[in-house]
Amino acid sequence: MTKAEACLWKYTLKAGKLSNWQFNRQRPVLNYIADFMCKELLLVIEVDGFTHIWEETLNKDQKKEVDLELIGFKILRFQDEEVLNDIDNVIREIENWIEVRRKEFGLPPPNPRQRGQSQ
């Protein structure tokens, strides 16, 4: 994991700061590896570093996003700098998206006592 991915994982996703939704890191989905995934919300979070400005990487990212969206996932992308310099705003963006998705799916807020173990 990159430093930004490690920070997002340790201080947000693994720490249960997102209403106790269970996220997993480095999860296979189709022929890809998702940085972070919440299967229940069909949410993939990607943290992009400097290599994601290269044309080849951008093309792979676009194909990955299209393929994952075709099976129902939504991809939220953040730059390393966003995570490292303004993690509170990243958390707000994710929380806002989760609340919209939760209502869209008619899901109740997760019960903290039923929270599964993150990997």
C-alpha cells in the first residue's frame, strides 16, 4: 500500500469511522484489485498516486471503472495528496456518498455490534 492508502485504511476504513460499514483492502473483483471495497454498498474506493497521470495507467483505470460499474459498483477516486493533506474532506465525501447509496438501496444503518472483521 502507498502511504495515502495506509492512512485511509488505518485512520478511516479499518477504524470504523464510516458508520461501521465493513471495508476490505486489496480485494479481487473481476480481473482487478480494488484498493478498498465495501461489498454491501457495492463501493470501491481507489487512491491514485503519481503513476495515475500516465496515459497507460489512465486507460487501465477507465476500463476498470467501466467494467466494475457494469456489475453495479461505484468507484470513488481520491488523489494521494487529498488523503494525506485533507483526510477530513475525503471522509466527508465518502460519508455523503454512503448516505445517498444507503437510502437508494433501502439499507438500514449498520448495527455496530454486528460489524464484521476487516481484513
